[in-house]
Amino acid sequence: MKRYLAVLLACYYFLSAQTIYAQLPDAANHPWNADWIAAPNDPGHAYGVYYFRKNINLTSKPSTFIIHVSADNRYKLYVNGTLVSLGPARGDAYAWNYETVDLAPYLTAGSNTVAALVYNEADVRPEAQISFRTGFILQGNTSAEELLNTNPSWKCIRDAGHQPVPGWFFAASKGEWVDMHHAIKGNWAARDYDDGAWPAAAKVADGRLKGTAWGIEWALVPSTLPAREITYQRLAALRIADGVSVPATFPAQQTAVTIPAHTTATLLLDQTFETNAYVTFNFSGGKDAGISLGYAEALYEPGSHGERKGNRNDVTGKEFIGRTDSLLSDGSLGQTFTTLNFRTYRYIRVVVHTQNDPLVIDDLYGNFTAYPFTRNAVFNTDNKEISQMLDIGWRTARLNAWETYTDCPYYEQLQYVGDTRIQAIISYYNTSDDRLARNAITQIDHSRLPEGLTRSCYPSKGTQLISTFSLWYICMLHDYWMYRGDNNFIQDKLLGERGVLDFFSKYQQADGSLKNTPYWAFVDWAGNLGGQVKGADGSAAIYDLQLLWAYQWAAEMESHIGLADYARLYHQKATQLKATIQRKYWDPARQLYADTREKNGYSQHVNALAILTGMVDSNHLAAVANGLLHDNSLTQCSVYFKYYLHQALVKAGLGNDYMKWLDIYRDNIAMGLTTWAEYSDLHTTRSDCHAWGASPNIEFFRTVLGIDSDAPGFSKIKVTPHLGTLTNVSGEIPHPNGKVAVAYNLENGKWKIKVVLPQHTQGTLVWKFKTYALKAGENTFTI
């Protein structure tokens, strides 16, 4: 048992070994001579789990031993039985990622075994998984490491015990079915494993770097991302045990649980918070016993047909509905199962049905996985609610950051543009690592279709188009430009920005207003904004406003780092569209902007964007903000679009009330959620973990502490705090040049304020409508 635990724990240590390709002068930069290999006589298009092995002898332990490795769909790479790499990071055929790993820490003088588990989920693979056929490739970085190059000197065998479980709809990974009678026995990755009966692997293609292949299948590029975090994680509590007596120490500690013969036992285990983890189940005996491992974010109220969840902490009388893995025991000692993909869960249900022999659960645990973000932002306060919200938001963001950002880890795991825009800004404010954001921008750019639109989510094996999300992509470019800079990176993406705007220009009427915008024109899961909103003339304010904002930001980027002609064009289009919106949608009687020309519907969404795009003049700002806050006839923003609503209210001068706007988050906490839910209706929400709702992890720093970029690349900093009732609060966020730190303390009727800016930056402090200059280093004020 310890052996398997050691194998999984060891992968924690390979974090520093990957993504070192930039320093490599050799195989990362010249043609490869390794082959793509697979099982012999295998067509490569069906579901399958495959094991690859190669034995080598080394005269001494090397100081470095760098290799590059990839697979289709996925691999787990082992050296002498220790897991050292997972991959490849998801991409597409146009840019198929390979990982770079230094194997030296795991190699010894003498005999060594390098092995890989490769799996192809074929028709049941996740929606985000693009695939060509089953394959595995490993290339040594120099001639010294090329003895490991994949070719027919490797051995490969298919594990006949693994079969897919199609199940109900999951765009994310499905369940697994493993018959241990037919599974490969023993620790197949270990040095002493006998692979004498395994056949030689077969070559299926040459290994080709991007730009050297005839086509784009497996056009290999170095992954720009670090290895994922892998952290051992035990389940916390047993909530229900039916049909069996369970020791009190299970599952929090490794404890054997015996299921007698001719018994059906059900165990409900609670992690106590939502997580992503590779689940390992070790068991012995129990010949022909059936085992089901089920994973759920929450349990459901009885008779609700999987539609109502209630309080997430409650389990008594509730129904378990979730994805499952199924196992059939062969009766031997030391059987083990680890999920191919991570599972998302708060609850795990274990059902064991024994035949003539008892089965012993030797252990059950997880290994948490996520993008290895480090939380650099700090918010110091004695307000426990703020701290709890920030922690829940950070967990939500982390569970939705893997090799891409994802909308939700349980159901879809897709990098949707609308979600990703918010997630990227969470990364900018909370971490100093922008690699996942850059990766997202690049992948969305790759997704563009000939007519100009980006796909709604990418990578994806399908093509879904949410036309409005292409406009949010332009906002993503502007966000990165403002918070992280790198003009060359954004300049390279302006061609895509122009393509998007050219697409929309074809649907603009003579007055600039959009008419009959094609594809799915999703805005928010609120009212009729989840579909197509339009008036009798085919237009609607919400689309015109999104296009206006895109024009405004495109014009700003083009004027600084693009082409002046485009800047002028987009400025002219924005000016025209602004006038049209005012004429068509402004209702002077209600002092609000209507959804359509007919003025028979109104929404928070339209009026929030009207403020953010500068449509609302100072004479009407208070009235529009008052309507946003108090007019319940308006279609209300869901938790997703509250990001824009709150920004609008702050721009309207109401930022000191920010804490009053967070009731949806208080409701999440009261309902036992440990991550933020997808919908505002917490009983019927599908996903219990949706990162688009984690915007407080931006606004506690941008709105409350007041720290914001005031020029491209965060080269100037504007500090405009909105403290509300807080009188002693401080914090800091990462910055491209270091960090920005602020502290506010009310003493004897005077505010003591400290602002520390990083080197080479200047800024301003705005306090009660008065502006104070800030220099690099420490700035102190008593006001």
C-alpha cells in the first residue's frame, strides 16, 4: 500500500522540473528523431488504456537527464515506479503541447525503467480534448538522452480490463469501468516488473515540431505552463454507513474496513469542501465483488429528480446522484485503482456488493490537483465574513484553473470566454503568474473561424459560437494590456480583434445598431438574456452596448500599439453607436435605458453597461444607479453579471456600499456551499463551482482597497479606496514590478494612510474627491 502512496506523492516534487524548455539549446529547437508509437495492430481510434515501458542501463547517476514528452489523449510518466509528469497540457492539433522534464532525480546508476500510462477516451473523451489517434512520444534533449527516444525498442500493451462508462451528459470526463480479472497485474511501472510477454510498440508517425510537418496533426510545441500541483488529500468524514460497521478513524486515517461476504455496504464520505482530486481506492479479496465509486458536489432532495439540492451540508434522507466509476474485484491482495482523470466532488459514495468472499477496503484517498497558483494578494481585516468570502472565492478560482481556465470542474471543464475574462483578472489581482491567462488568450485566438468570430469555448472538439463572447475576448486583450503590458504579445492578437469587429460590422445597420446578430447571443442566465433579445427592428441595447465597449477598447489599443487608421475607424464607429444607443433606448420618463426600441423591458445588464461605456452623463448618473439598486422590475443580474453591475455602481460613486451588495454570497455560505454556485437560485443551480462568480476576489482589492491600473502595463497606479464602515484595513496585490501595498487606519478622527508603490511606478491617491500624488516607494498621509 505504501508503494502506491509513494508513487502518487512523488509527483508533487516534479513541479520544478518542467517548463525549462526556454533554456534548452537542443531537441526543443531542432528536428526530432523520436517516433510516435502505439500498441501494434491498434487502429488508434477506440477507447483504450495502454502501458509503455523501456529499460535502460546507466553507468552512473546523471546530474541532468532532460526529455520532452507528449501523448494523445493523455499520459502519466513514471521513472522506476515514481510518477514524474502528467500531460500533455491541452491544446489543439495546430499547437500540440509537449512537456519538458528532468528525469535525473529519479534515475540511478545501473538498471532503470521509464514507463508511461497513455489513455485515449475516444468518443467519450472530454469535450475539451482534441484528438488525432492514440499515440505516445518521448524525445531526449541531447544525444545522451536519446537512448530513451520512442521507437520499436519500447514495449506496449493494452489493458483489457478498462472500458468506458458513457453515462449521462458530462462535457468533462466520464466514468470508468475496470474488471480487475483482465487488468494488468502488479506494479507495471516498477524496475523489477516482468514485461517479457509484452510486444514491441509500433511506429505510427514521425515526431515533428510545429512548422516542419506536412499537415498540422500533432504539430509539437513546448508547453508554456508549469506542472500542475499534486497534493495528498484525505477525506475528512464518514457521514453514512449502511450495511457495515466502520472504524471511527476511517476515512480521515488509513484504516482497513472489512465488508463481509454476501453483503451490500454503502458508505457516504464527506471531504467537507469541494475539491478536484485523483482518487485512489486500494482493496483486497472479495472475488467478483462489485464496487461503485460515485462523486457528487451535493446531494439532492428526495423526489426532486435531481433538481433541488437544499443545504449542501445536509445528507439525511437525501438522494445521491453523480458520476461513477465501477470496479469488479478479482479476489487478489493489493488491488488498486486510481482514476485516469481527476474527479470533482465534495461527497464520495462507495457501494460494495460482495459474493462469497469478504472484501477489505485497504485505503481511500485523493491527490488534489490544480494549476500551481501561489496566492500573493493579502487582505488584512478582522472582518471574518470578508476573509471567508475571499477564501471561498480563491478555492472556486483554483478548482477552475488546471491546464486551461474552466467554467466548472464537475460538468464541463471548458474555457468559455465570458467566464475566462473574469478568471484572468482574478489571476492578475491575486497572483504574480499570468502564464495561464496568456495561454487562454492564445488558445482563444487559435479558435477564430474564417468569418472572424472566436469560438465560445476553446480548446473544444466541437464548434459552439456565442457571438457576444467574441466581444469579451477583445475586453480580455485590453485587460491583459492594462494589467500586465507586453505590447508585443497583444499586438500579435490585434489581427483577431479586427476580425471580430469586422464580423459584427456586417450586421450593423446604417445607424450602427446591430440587427439580428447570428448564433447564440447569450448574455446571462437571467430573464430572456440567455437567448436572443431583440426588438421589432432586430436590435437590442445589450448587444449594441457590448459592441460599443469593444470598439472603445479596440480604439485605445490600436492608437497605442496598433494602426492609427483602425484607431480612427473604431473611434468613429463608437461615436456613431453611442449616439444611436442614446436615441433608441434612453427612456427619459423612467431615467433608464430600455432593452429594446419599444421600451417594454428593462434590465440591470443594459444600464450597468451604459454606465461603464460612458453613456450616462453626470446629470442622470444618480437616477440610473438608483434604478439599478432599487427598481425590482428590471431583469436582475445573476452572480456572473454582478461583476459588471458592481463596477457600474462603483463608477456611479456608490463604492462605499460594496459590502451591501454581496447578499448572494451570504446566501451561498448559508446554504453550505464551499465554492460559488453557477446560478443565483441556489436550490436548482447546476454547478456548485463556477469561477465567474468569484469576482469579489477582484473587488475587495480593486474597489475596497482601491488599487487599480491607470495606464497600460500597470505603469501608473490609481488608488481610490471605498472602505464603507471599515476603519482598520490593509492589504497588497502583486504588480509587474513587485507589489502594491496599502493601509488605512482611522485614529482619533484622522485617517492614517500608507501606500507603497513598486519601483519605477507613480500614481495617484483619490480620497474624498481630492487627488494626491504618489511616488515609487512609501507614501504616508494623515487626512
